[in-house]
Amino acid sequence: GVAISTYAKYCYNKLQKAALTGAKKGLKKPNIEEIRHAKNAVFNPSMFGSSLQDIINMQKERYPDRQLPWVQTRLSEEVLALNGDQTEGIFRVPGDIDEVNALKLQVDQWKIPTGLEDPHVPASLLKLWYRELEEPLIPHEFYEQCITHYENPEAAIAVVHSLPRINKMVLCYLIRFLQVFVQPANVAVTKMDVNNLAMVMAPNCLRCQSDDPRIIFENTRKEMSFIRVLIQHLDTSFMEGIL
């Protein structure tokens, strides 16, 4: 009883994404659970590859009072629960791809992950969630401002406060989360200082729309610098206790 156009639109969007990001990676073939989940995905949209507003709408029934995406806060909490802030190479070292795929399936079914031991797994999935957002966390219309003010803390912070509310909240939560990792005692163990964290996180927040390799290369440095400035200077104390 569903219009063919519904399926067609869904398949078209999936093909577009696959053309940009490539096929699902991993050694294992899809299991029965994953195939069943994929069949129902047209009726139960994934939290991966959706827009922030769509994700908030998806969780309204389960978590009506939450201001932030459950998937974002849950995976962030899991990284810290597994002592990710005391794990060398956190956010740089990838988690086992098949474990990441299995966790993605769990999270998309609103299941709180159990039995995880390696913090690199939720850390990798968290990065994937940011990277796969339908629109980048910092929307395209703010991109030029970001790479213009990549060395100016005041101007960079002003850009953050001018973002749409949901984008601002999600970005500030991320920056507050990363500020945990740049504490000297943690950096001593993780070897992930503010420069390393900015390098691995910038591509998940900002997307250069140019096809020119020279512009992409030049802007990559500015994107990293912008995120580094936010980690160092953005006051995120107002986010305390907000979920």
C-alpha cells in the first residue's frame, strides 16, 4: 500500500550517497538482521545520513524532552565510559569495521550498546554519524565565514552563535566533549593534542564544496585551525547538564 515513488526516492538517495562515500566497508557479508533492517529502512529512517531536524523528530516519541540527538550523546557517553580519554590514538585509530557496523545496527534500533570493550568502536561510529549528516554540522552557508575567521577566536565564536539553534547546540556539545580530551593529563596518555583532535574532527564538521584540489588542500588547513580555535576558546559551560 505504499506508492512506488516512495521507494524510488529512497533508492535514489541511497545511490547518491553510495556514489559519494562508496559501499559499506567490512569483511563480513550482511547478516539476516542487517538485511531485515535495510528492508524496513524506508519506513524507519536511519539516524545516519539524516538531517539534524529529522533526527530530533524521530526521537520525539521516545525522548520528547531531549534537545540533542540521542545518538550523539549516547555514543559520546560510551566513549568516556570505556575510558576513551585514557586510550592512545582515540579518534585517530579506527575501530574494527565489523564491530562498528554491528554497533551502528544496534544504535539505529535505539538499543543501548552492551558488551563493548574497545572505545575505538563507538568513537569511530560517532565520527561516522557526524560525517554522514545530510547537511554538514556547520551548514554550507557558514563555510566561508569559518575559513575566513580561522585564526580569530572572537569572530569564530560569533559564527558559532549565529548558527541555527540545533546546529549550535550539537556543535557546542561536540566541542565541550573534545575539551575533555585536551586536558594535559589525558593528552599525555592519548597522544591526541588539540592539533590532532582538530585534524580528525574538522572533516566531520565542515565540507568544502569546491572540486579544485588546490582549494581543498588550502581550506583543509583553515578548517582544522577553525575547529582548533573553538576547542581552545569556546565557552561551553552553558551546555552543562543539557541532553
